[in-house]
Amino acid sequence: MKHITVVAGIVWNKGRFLAAKRPEGKPFAGFWEFPGGKIEPGESADHALVREFAEEMNIIPTAWEYWREVRHEYPELTVTLHFFHITDYSGDLLPLEGHEIGWFTHAQAMSMPFLEADIAIVDDLQHVQYAAQAQEA
């Protein structure tokens, strides 16, 4: 079975977090996820996090911390996700790959269709709050 390793960033802003809806034409279109992407061969997770956010969301994370690892098996592949909490960034947030994005509370996210690998993360976010970010929504 194919295996990929990815990074995912949970960007915080005044107690809400950023989520992105996968665009039409991509696998799992219509499902919400935390932005991120594949770690390239020889690349560190930290470098991949910064690169993916620059490529996908037009921002550069400037303050983050590693949170946890999740391994999930889909029928066609296994994915290992490295989740980070991002508490500050530079640049203007702009989805560059066709994603719909939004800032959500835990309660809002619980009723949204998230990717299977992210569902437990969304649930656990009720215990995590980063309320004092400098970024404006």
C-alpha cells in the first residue's frame, strides 16, 4: 500500500482556526482539512510546513510548535500526518490552489465534513485554545 508523510498546520486567530475545503477535481473534493502537504525526500517537517503554507496559502509561518502525529489508513493509501500549531505568520492569507478557506470555532468545525484523518484532531481541539494571536481575520 502506498504511504505518504505530510505536515498539517493549525493556524490560530483569536480562538478560531483556519480550515480549507478541498477543491473540485482533487481527491476528497468537498472535504475540509488543515492546510499542509507532503514532506519531500530529505526535507524536514518544519521546512515542509513553511514551504507548503507559502505555496498554498501565500503566508510564511513565523511561530509554530509541533503538536502530534496521526497515522491513518485510507483504502488506497496510508498517511502519516505531523500536526503543528501555528500562532503567527507573515504575508496576506490567500488560497493559491483553489481552496475555500475560513476561520472556525471548535463547535462550528464539529458539524463540517472533515477528512477522516482530521476528525480526531478536530475533536481534540476543544481542549486547545490559542487566543492571543496578532493576526486579524
